[in-house]
Amino acid sequence: MSSNGAEQLRFDQGRQMNAVAEDGDMEAMRKHFEVAMKERTAAALVLEPNILAAGEVPCDGESDAPTQVPSLPDINSKVAASLWGSPGKMDRHYDRLLAPVKLIAAEAFGATSDWKFRAGAPPRMPRIEKPEPALPVIPVPPPKKVSRWHARTARPRLAKHRELKAEAAMVPSKKPRARANSTAAEAAFITEVLGADRVVVRGDDIDKEIQGRNEELAEFAKHRLDSRLHATQTSRRKAVQWRHQQIERETLFRTRCRASIIVHQPKQVEDAPQSKLMESKKSVVGMALILKGISCDTGALNVTFCPLMDNPSENELSEDEESHVVEPVPTPKEKEEFMKREVSGEDKRFSKGGSFLKRAEKEEGLDLGGLKTEIQKIKDAPSLFRDHKAMVNDRRRKRELNKKLRKVRRRYQDKVTAATKPKGAVEEEDRSQSLKRSMTLEGIPSASKLYLSSVSSVDEKVYRDILRRYTDTDAIDQSDLRHFLEGVGFKPRSKAERELMNHLLRNLDSLDIGFDVLFKEIIPSIRLGFAEIRSAELSKRFHAADADKSGTLSLSELLSILRWSGYFPKMQHVIQVVSEVVPELAESFNTSSYHSVLEKDILAPAQVHILAPLLEERSDSEYIQRRIEIADAMDLDDYTQQLRGQSLVDLYDVFLRRAKHDLLPFHSLLHLAVDCGLVQHRGPGFTEKLRSIAADEVSLQLVDQGYDFHDSTAVDRAHFDFRQVLRIMTQIREIENELIADVFAATDSDCTNGLSVEECMDCLESCGIRATGKQMQEIIPKLVEEFDEDGSGELDLDEYLEFAKFVADRIRKMQHVGRMETAGKLGYTDDEYIRLWDAFVAMDHNMDGMLEEEELLQAVWASRPEVSIDANDIRAILKDQGIGYWKQEIKLSMNDYLLIVKDVERLHLWRSLGEASNIEKESVESFIGFWRQLSRNKEDTVTAKELTKAVKTLPGGAVKMARVRTLQQVGIEAIDFSHFLQVMKVRGSELGDGDFLPDSDYSPPGPLSPHEHMISPSKSSNPAGGGSSTMSANVGRIKRGERQIFEDDP
């Protein structure tokens, strides 16, 4: 076949494929294409026989290496037909059209191909994958030698590429070439199959996406937190606005309701005589008008008789008292229901008032001479309120009857008890039961109410000083009144207290409240109202604290009640308030120490109901005023004050205690975090976090002193003033709030943006705040109610942050007070306890609140440097106290540490007594070991009987027992360690051998060896034969009546 014939054949085949593509039949198009390829193959074999030797697929013309051309699936498109073109275009596409022929030739010789029909563009040759290396066990056939085929257009391009490649070795490498844009076929495929709105992510963009993923996540997390906080603040603001609107609407609604009742206003009677005016007052109409705010004398509305709020005393009417009240007309449905009840006999409690029909029949005859007004007609109509009033009176009579019956039953039970129990037990039980009944039934005693309903001169002076911050006149603005009341200690703690304060502030008539009104009306009302609301809980705690059932409490028991309520008053305030309320105790504080007065049962229930509210008010007021003073001195903004809260005062006190010359070293920052009760001070990485924040606060003055900012130890040597410490702790608090917010979001399972009581307990546990003790777990639900200011029953994020800080601070203070009480029982003062606590915290390196054995030894050395002690002594003390000495790893709390330090001091005292008695060190240690085995009491003494039983089996037991009897004869039953040494000494004992010998000038010899102390001193200890001692002579003088024991002769 000639070349012209081949061209004509290609032209005819192109025409046929265009026709098939226009019809859209893809199956016919594929079959026609296969037939055309076979014909072209036959023609190509005739024209170019060298094609049979082609062993490699030609490249794409841009690089030497063959490229893998991606294949697209078959689609219904007319792009293929448009690309075949007219006969004049066939020559330009000859080489590309010849590619399938070469593929078929490769298949004939065993070559693999993944070629598929590409719609939308001429097909490109795929890259042949390199064969995998053959396994050595399989013989590989020798490859066939075939010649390489190169297109004419590829030869110059390949030569240029080799030339550029040779030059590229001397030129530095450039960035990889950007990926080529999509071809027309790929664009058509994406648009038609995937859709025009789909975005295909290229492989080059994946690295950028991964690189910016962390930044996006961080920005998203910050945005989510900001959005949550913004939503919470917005909801709170809207809730406050809604409450203010409701209050305004409620006030307006009440005013309109009162005004709508007055349906008639009588004309003014100017010339009427006085007698007729008095008669009009006595009439039923006149009584109704007076009650509802219209004066019968002038006929004008009197505002003073028309309050906005109902008087609570109006509902408590006596039995003989008739009230004429204007009532609304009942609806037909209510009439029908009451008629049914009357017929069926239900609700017999309403029998006194009668039914509507009976009442209407009785009142039909009352016409008042045709002078019925509209108000009288409304009054004469059947009323639901009258039946309700009858029901209330009936219930009151039943309560009085039941009260009388209970009194009679109680008298009968008292007579039976008096006949069956002893007289003393009956009197004690009667006193406790009567006290309990008076506390539960009566609430606050009348004497307590009278005292709380007035303001003392001391309180008034304090209030006036605080008021000067709000005003320069003798009146305070109503908008500042709530802040003032909370600042002096009247902060509501429950829903009832909030309602009481809102009700009181809502009914104020003037915008400027005078000081006289404030001191005589507002403050006494709030104080008495709060005391009545808290009286039930106070009575319950009174009975719980009164362990001996004496009906009175000591000051220490009252302070424990206040501490469980969250108040920690200072001792000076306690003494001041007790001296004001109970003047007879003022002399006791002056003549004796307050520690002795604290344990006396001197407070009656009426005094407790006065002292508790006053101490709570003054404790809160003192904390708030100190916080304001510190904030003003440091010039703190509102955000920092709200963030720190009352813990600002604790932070300042701890700083003053630990700072030297108003500067705090870095290592004390950790101790300050523990003392201030930060939630996360025990968390991992807290020390590193604190160090990084403190490094930013290192002053520039340190550079002048020779420190370098790049020096890792510069922060350790730095000292900080209170402003810097406050900034550091504020940043720590912000981080802490973020952690609490994350826990809050994770605990809010129902996604209500609030936590219930159970969720608050779980969230506290997750934050590391553990409410230990049954009483603390009972208090937390009440605290949730206290911090739930909007009354929703749940705590939002802001409320929970305040709640968590308050609970953590309260638990810390309770533990601190408990440790102080333990130290006080051991005989330590407050200053000594602070010194021991500082040593404990300084040696607690892992900050877990517990000391290990090595840390314990270092803490003892730090607190008692004058004592010589080692690890063996610590082990002996632990064994003596029974504190986990058998365990390999010991964990000791602060209370254990106090007991151990007390034993260390006692051990030092024992050794000093042994040294003063001229006893060798080894002998003293053996005596100490024997003394620890005895059954000692809290005063570190043993009874004479116990000691006699212990020394009976020892060598020289008869002499030791005689010495014990000598101590008994002189009146010493409780034997301490100094007496024990005199009993155990072999020679030179002041007790002698237990016999009363005549006086002699005997001087004890020098110290003896350890084994000589256990030998019986039956023989004379004096080589000259005189065996008496000064103790024997003194005992003899005691027998003769001379009270000079253990004293030398003058």
C-alpha cells in the first residue's frame, strides 16, 4: 500500500469515528476504534518494518525518562471527535496517532501496557515500570535485543536535555519545578463527573496544610474559649437585664392592680357635719374605703394606705377579728366547682364560711337603704377568699389544739419518766429536752432579736468610716447601697436571703438613703432577717457541738461552728465581740489568758444567736476592707481584684511572713503557692511553669548587680517585691482558670453551659479539690446554692470559678485550723507552729503534702537545730508511735510531723536529764528504751503500780521497788522520767536504797558503766561504809512534816 493510500485510510477512519462520537454510542466507538487500529497496524507493518523492533515506548518529548500517563475512564463526551480534525491536521498528529500502534506491537512481543482510551485528548504513552529484581532461585531468560525507537521530534529535544544536564552539574540545584496545570481532558472530567464546585487538593498543598495545622488548631482552641466566655458573659448580661425588667414590670403591675381595685371615688363632702363623717367611717363602705387607700373625710386617694407589697401581718388574723376586704368576683367555673363540692360534701374545711349560695342568701337582705356603692356590691358578691380565710382559721385552731394535746402528752410522759428513772437523770434530761424544744420551736430567742434589731455605737462608727468611700454627705445613693451592705458583711448566702435583700431594696421610696434610716431600719432588718433564716442551721450545729448536753457552749465550740460555716474570725475580734455581748467575761480575758477561757462552757443559746451573726459580719467586713486597702495601695484594676478575690489578703499576709526586707526569694514562691492554696501547685510541671513566669519578672536592677539574663541561675538568686509576686500569681491564676474551664466543659455532659450539684462534685474531683469529711460533703450543695446568683439551679462558668476557688480556700483553711489545734494541744504557740510549718513545706520537695523519711530528718534538723538526732532515733520514734515503721516507704502528714517533733524534744529532754544525773550516755539510751516500753499517758508519766510491776523482774528489783514505794510515801503517784532515773540508778540515787537513813554528807560518785546500772545496789555505795543520800534525808524530813523535797539544806 502506498503512502497516499495510508493517508486516505486514516482520513476515512477519522471521519467514521467522528460520526460515531456524534451519535454518542461509546460501545460502537470502541469497536470501531479497535478495527481501525488493526488496519493501521497492518499498514504500518508495510510502510515501516522497523517498528517491529521497537522495544521501548517513546517519551513525552520533555524528558529522557518515559512518563506514566494517567488514564481516565470512558465518558460520554464529544471532545474526542473534535480533536481528530480535518484531513489537513492528520499529518501534524501522525506521531501521536501512531502511539497505539506501537503499544499493540509491544503487546505482540510480550511487553505490558496499561493503556486505555483517553477521551478529550490524544493518548499519551505510559511509562513502563522497571521490572523488579529477579529471585536467584528462578532462572531468568536472556533478554531479547531490540533496537530503540525515537521519534523524529524527540531527538533534538533529548540532545538539548543532555546538554542542559551536563551544565546542571556545575550549576547549583534549583527549586523543583511547579506542577503543571490540569489538561483540558482532566478539567472536563472534573467538571462533568465530580462537579464544578469540587475542589481538588493537590499533592503539593499537603505539606502546607500539615505545616499550618498546629497554628490552625491553636487559633481554633483560643477562638472556642473566647466564644464560650463571650457567650457566658452575654447570657449573664441578658439575664441581669431580664431580671431588672421583671422587677420594673412587677412593680408597675402591682401598682396598676392596686389602682384598678378602686372603682369608685366618692364626692368630697365639704359642708357635712362631723357626726355624719364619723358615722360614715363606721359603715361597711367606709371601712372598705379606708382599707383600700381612700380617705372618707376628703374622698382623696391616700398613698400611705396603699402599699405596693402586701403586709405579711394581714394574713395572720385573730379568730374574733372581722376583715372587710374587697375581693374579685369568682368565675362561673369556680362557682360550679364549689357548688359540686357543697352538694357532694367535699371540702368540709370550708364549712364555717359556707358556700356561695348560702352566703349570697344571707347577704341579700343587706341593702343599706339603697346606698350600695360599687365597692359594696363587689364586697357582697361570693368570694373565694372568705372560704380560704375560714380554712386558715380552722387550721389555726387545729394547730392550737394539737399544741395543747402535745403539752398534755408531754406532762404524762414526764410523770412516767419521773416514776421509772432516778431523780438526777430526770432533771438533766428535762433540762436538755426543754432547751432543745425551745431552740427548734421558738428559733431565735426574743432577747437575741432585741439585740440584733439595733446597731451598736462600735458598729455605727465602722459603718460611717466605710460610707465615706461612697459619699461625702449624710446619705448614700441607692445604687451603691447593695455594694455597701455586702462590704460590711451582709452578703446573701442562699436564695431566701437574696429574696429578702431584693425585697427590702425594691421597696425603698427615695433614691438617697440617709444614714439614720440606714442605721435604724435597713441594717437591723437585714441583720435580723439573715439571723432568722440561718437560725435553724445554727440550732442544729449547736446541738451537734454540745457534746456534754449541758445546754451551753464554750468559745472553742462556737469557733468550730463558725469555721464549718466558712468564717475564720481572728481572736482579737472574738474577744471584742464577746466582751460587748457578755460584759461579765471581759474581766476573765483581762485576768487570765484567753486559752483558759476558750474551754469553759459559758455561752447560752441566746448569746450564741447573737455572737454568731456578729462574728460572721465582722469577719467578712474585715476581709473585704483589707482587700480594698491592698487593691488601692497596689492600684489594681477590677479584673485583678475579681481574679484574686479574698485570697488577695491571704497572699499579702503570707508575703509579709516570708519576705525579708519586703523582698521574697524565688524558692519561697513555691512555699507561697502552697500557703495560698493554688489548685495546681501539686500538678506536674508547676515548678518549671513558675520559673518561666518569674524569669519575665526579673528586674533590670539585677543586671547592675552582676546578674546575666542568660544565666540559668539568675532567677534562683532573684528577689521579688509584692507587685512582682502579685503579677506572677495572677498569671498562675489565669492558667489555673483555663484548666478549670477545660474541666468544666468536659464535665458538662448535657451541654447546658452549667453544672448541677453532682456535676460540681465530679468537676471538683477532676480539678484536684477533694472534699474530705462527711460534713464538708454536706456543705457543698449549700455552697452551690450560695454561688448560684441567678437562681437557675446550676453554676455557669463564672459562678463555678468563684465556687471552686472558695471551696479550695475553705478546705485549706480548715486543714490549717485543724493543724493549729493539734499544735495547740501539744503545747505549741501560733508562732512555733508557723515555724514548724515553714520547715515542713521547705523540705517537701515534690510538693505532695507528705514527707518521706529523708525529708523528715531534714525537716527536724531545720526546725530543731539544737537537737542531735539521727535516722535511728527517727525509726525508734516512729516505732514508738506506731506510724508505719514496718513499711519501706513512709509518708507523713503535718500532724504526724508535729507528733514526731514533740517526741524529738522529749528525747532531747530525756538525754539532758540523764546527763544532769551523771549517767553515761549508753546507760541513758538503755533507760530510754526501757521507758518507751512502759504504758505512759499523755503527760509522759507512769503509775507507781505499773513501774513496780516492770522493775520487779530486773536485777536489784527489790531496791527499785523500795524506791518506788518511797515515792508513793511522799505522795508521788505519777512518776515522770526524772523520777524513773532515780529509781533505776545503781549508786548515787537521791532515793537511796528505799530506807529512811539518817543525814550524812554523802556526795554521789562519778558516772558508772552501763552494766553497773542494772546491778542490785544492796551493798553500800560508799566505800567508807556510809550508804545514805541527800534524797533519803529529804524524804525523812518530809515524813516529819518539812516540805522540802529535792532541795539542798540552807
